[in-house]
Amino acid sequence: QVQLVESGGGLVQAGGSLRLSCAASGRTLSLNTMAWFRQAPGKEREFVAAIRWSGGDTYYTESVKGRITISKDNVKNTVDLQMNSLKSEDTAIYYCAARTTYGTLIRPQRLYDYWGQGTQVTVSS
């Protein structure tokens, strides 16, 4: 089992920045990929970014490229999401997710075995 706990959400003005963090505990040696998803009000949960636990390859959804950066710390077992130039459309609950199996597909939610409880990000315009 892997437990995930997110932190760092909050209220920010458009154009501002926030840094989300996800702390993993438990069977962290089994981790293959860590990711962030988000769910805006009235919308489906969507992929935001992911990072391979070994090697560090990163993946982003098109709408956040250049504004959002995913990073990891294998010693602290954390995955961070640095969000800059935030827009009102970034308002959502952000979820951390982890998968223990390797695969070339990154985005589908069904591939992830563990999920955090989510943290709210609200961007005011």
C-alpha cells in the first residue's frame, strides 16, 4: 500500500503562483510513476502532469506547458507541482496519484493505483 497526502493548495490571484506537494509513504519502493490530476467544478477529472520515479521523465497536458513544472525528491518521497502564471481555468481540486506498474501510457486515470484526498486550488480573476 502507498499513502499519498497533498498540501499547498489555496486561493491566489490570476497571474500568481502556488506550489503543491504530495508526500508518499508506505511501499514507496514500488512506485513507477507519480502524477497530478485535477477536477474543475462540473467537469471530469483530467490529467495535468506526471513524472517517472526512476529517471525523471516528465509529461504535461498541453494547456499547462510552460506554466507548470512537476518535480520529485526520491529521498523525501515527495512530488511537487510548481504552478506559475495561474489562470481562472486552473481552479480545481488537484489530486496526486501513483502507479506501481510500468507502461508507455501516462494519462489514463485507470492506470493509477493510489490517490490522495485532493487539495483545492482557487484562482481569482
